[in-house]
Amino acid sequence: MNLSIEYPENIKPSHDITLQYLQQPNRPDVIFCMGDLILMGVMQAIHETGLKIPQDIAVISISNGLIPTLFSPKITYVETSGYKLGKLAFSQMQKSLQQKTFSEEVFVEAILVEGGSI
């Protein structure tokens, strides 16, 4: 098993990186997208290469839920709340400003929303 990790931040770099991987002889079996902009670039590259989801390649993403539903088949995604993440990040920032050091384990609720992409 090979694992490749890339860090594109928006549509164009995710498209370009995905296209490079899809044109290799040993293309990926699955692509995991860390957000909607990345998913959009990945899906553009997959469409350009003519690959079929999920027959040729599987796709899964993290999303707030809108973008994955715009594709056919719908993309399976882990739904998270940007609002809850923002509140948690702000709370953590306030705590770190009030204390020199602290350690705390935090969790944000997430649910798997099944589409037809894996």
C-alpha cells in the first residue's frame, strides 16, 4: 500500500496535483479531500481523465454538506460544523492567552454521510 499526502489549499493546485497522480501508471484507488475547494479541483481532474466514480477511483471528503451533493454520484463525506469548529478554536485561543501552558483533548461531532463515491 502506498500513501501520498499533498497539501493544496484551493481548486487549481488540487486539480493540478490530482491530474499528475491520475496520469501515473499506478494511479490512486481513493482520494480523501480535506475540504470543499480541494474536492472541486479533484473532481475536475477526475472528470478530465474520464475516470468513473466509484468504479475506477473512490472519493471521500470533509465538508459542511453542500458541495458533495452537487456531483453524480454524490460524494461520501464526513460532515463537520464550521460554526462549532470556529467556536472551539476561539475558546482554545482564549484559554491559551489566559494560561502559559495547558493540555486539553477536544472533540468535535462529525457524521459520515454516505454518497455513491466509495
